[in-house]
Amino acid sequence: MNLASVFVTVIRRDWAMLKRYIVNTVSTLVSIYLIFLLIFLGLKSLSGYAATGALEGSMEGTVIGFFVWTFTIMGFSELAWGLISEAQTGTLEQLYLTPCGFKWVCGCTMISSLVLQSIPVFILLFIMMATTGQWLNLDFISLIPLLLITVLGAYGFGFALGGLALIFKRIQAIFQIFQFVFVGFLVIPQRVPWAKFLPLSLGNSLIYDVMVDGLRLWELPIGSILTALAVGVFYLVIGVIIFSYCENIARDRGLLGHY
């Protein structure tokens, strides 16, 4: 089977689902915006607006951190949610019959989610900038590669959670835990020596340099870009390994056809 045709089929499926359940998508964006609005109003009411970690004491940092966090949350959980849904409808075993391999289907699902979810997330970014009055530099040539590098590690967590979903089925509460974990990754300041080895942290800092300081991709320190890429690939590989291990357990125990 042509691997490209699998990806096209997956993205067509996800696009159809996005249109079919547009109310749910809009409701998700509204709820995320309300959370941001509460944070914005809370920070605005504070005198002196204290610096906290990756926010570096600026409203721009708040917008960027929330933008990266939203992009991450809406992407990393897609695979696990999809596997849970497939298990509930009884079609999970059918995915294992694809000649290209189940992992390729999962990878296509995450890439499709990244492409389709970027549209509403960028719409939300414009709304947040309008709300705060902080209009950031949107250099897409520099921004898109950095976003891809930044979310690699988060997608590693997505693969790991997808593996757990194959075994334990209901793991929705773990998603909520990782939402706070990702916030922690984003707010740890870069002056902490080991912060650059955490997922999202260094990538978020580089995105800040582009969106606030107006730097171009080739003006950023090449060492920082390569470090962020290496960290993202490392966590992605670990996530795939965990997924493969859980997949073998689920197959040996006959859990793929049961919810």
C-alpha cells in the first residue's frame, strides 16, 4: 500500500470529523480562551506584574506560552483519544490489518492532527493578541519550523499515552495531569541549567525570540536549535519505544478487541 495514500485518507477522515463536529471544536476553543482570559485579567489586576519563569515578566510571554501550551495540548492527546474511540467502536483491530503497519497509521494521525489543529490554534492566537493588545511578530518561515521542533517531545508523550490506552483503555485523567506538567515545562526559566533538556522549554524560548525580538530562524543560535531538536527527537523516540512495548503487551493479552 502507498504510504502517502494512507496519510491522505487519514487527513480526509479527520477533516470530515472536524467539520461534522464543528460545535465541539468551537466549544473547545471558547473554553481555552476563557481560561486565558481569566489568567490575563488576574495578571492585569496584579500591581507590578511579577516575572514568572518563561513568561519573563511580560504579557507577550504570557500569550506565547499559552499559545505553545494550547498547540501542544490539542496535538499530543489526539492519538490516545483516537485509540480510545476506536476501541469503544470496536474498530481498533481493523487498523492492525493495514499493510503499511499500525504505527504508520498512528503517525499519520498525529501529523494530521498537527496540520488541522494549527488552524484553530492560530485563530485563537489572533484573538489573544487582540484581547491583550500585544501584536507579536508572526514570521511563519521561522515560526513553523520552531513549532515543529518544540512539539516533537510532546508527541513522544502522546505515543506513550497511546500505548497506555491500548492496555488500560480509560486514561483520560492522565491527560489532565500532563496539562499541568506541560505548564511546568514552559514556565521554568532558561537560566536554570537543566531546563533546556526538558520538552517544550527551549523551543518556547526560541519562539519567544522570534515573536517578540523579531529574530529570524537563521539569526538564532544554531546550538540552541540543534539542542531543542535533539531533545524533541529523544522524547519522541522514548515515546515510540513505550508505545511498542505496550502494543506487544496488549496484543499478547488479547486486549485490542476489548474496551
